[in-house]
Amino acid sequence: MPRSFIIGLFVLFIASAPMAAEPVTDPALVQAHYAQVLTATEYQEKPSVDFFSQLNRWFYAFLRSLNESMSEFAYGAQVASLSYFTMCLILLFSFLGIVYWIGKRLLMRTGQDGSRQVRPQGNRYFAPPESFDAEIAQAVAMSDWSTALLWNWRRLLAQLERHELVVADRTQTNWEYLAQLRIRTVPAPATNALSRLARAYDLHIYGRRPLSPSEWHSLSDEFQAAVRHLKLDHPVVRSL
């Protein structure tokens, strides 16, 4: 076969081959192509990240690399086993610590944690109930109903202390005094009256909301009802 014929075929083959496309450099065309690619289905689905699986793979990869790095030492196998054991202990104690913390928080929220109920006992400070009569009379004469409510509440606590129904304690709140009464056998009307008085105390003493004369007379009736139901105006009977 003539050499010129072979060369001609080679030139014809090269001429018939497709020319390589020139790279697209127009920013608008590139942006349009990029937006078209992003509309594909595989790019619309967000990959779900399994945190625990990734953490597990990372953990085992770390242990494997540690094992491989220790294989050159004479006691590499023992060190690797010790590292596995140490990591398992760390994970175990971390898990127990988290469980303890969650349980502690739940107990504190539900009020069943006995350690939160223990309080240091303060000094007894209630004076005799009769010593509050002058302050109450003066507050009523001056139409200072909030002050009258304050002194009446203190006289009621002094009467409860005298009859050994509550223990006077500087750290106790009004609601904690009521909790002491609920432990005992107290008539329901007395408990309801004391609850209403405690709420009024919070509103008018702590909340500093003015107390009207009609509200004062209603609260005065509540004080008398609580004293009557608890028999605080009767002589104190001491057990021998």
C-alpha cells in the first residue's frame, strides 16, 4: 500500500474527529448552568446527619489508629487493651453522671428532694399575741389597712405558735407555715381561710397593692374564722 495513501487516511481521520469544545467563560452562562444543575433531584434532598453513627465511626477509627500506632512497641497489645478499658470506663461514668444529673433535676422540680427541704432553724421571735393589739388598733385608727393586715398576720402566727401548731422560724415563709399546719389534723375551713389570708398577704404586703376598707373588713372576718376553727382563742392545753 502506498505510503501517501496511508498518510492521507490518517489526515482524513484527524479531520473527521470532533473538535474539543472551548471552555465557557461567560459568567451569565456559568450561573445559568449552575442553577440548572441545582434543580436536579439528588441536589434537592438534604442529607440526614446521624450524629451517633459519625461519633461511633470516629471513636472506632481513633481506637484503630491507636492500636496500629502501638503495634510497634513491645507491650503494644497490653496498652491497646488498657486504652479500650479506660475509654469504656470514661463512657460508663459519663453516662451515669448524666443519669444522676437528670434524676436530680427531676427530683428538685417535683419537690421530692429531701435535701432542699432541710433548713437551718432560726430564732423564735414571735411575741405574745396580745402584744400586737396596740399596733393593730393604731393601724385601724389611721386607716392604714395594709399595716393592720401585717400585724394581724403576725398575731395569728403568734397564736399558732402558742398552741404549738407551728414552729417560729425566721427562715420560714407564710406558705411554709401553712405546710406545717397541713401535716396536722386541721379543719378544712381553717385551711381555706389561711390560704386566702396568705394570698392577700402576698398581694398587699409583698406586692404593695393598696388595701381598701371593704377588703380589710373581709380579711378581718377571715382572721376571726381561722381563729374560731382552730380554737386559738381557747386556753392552751399542755400535755404532761
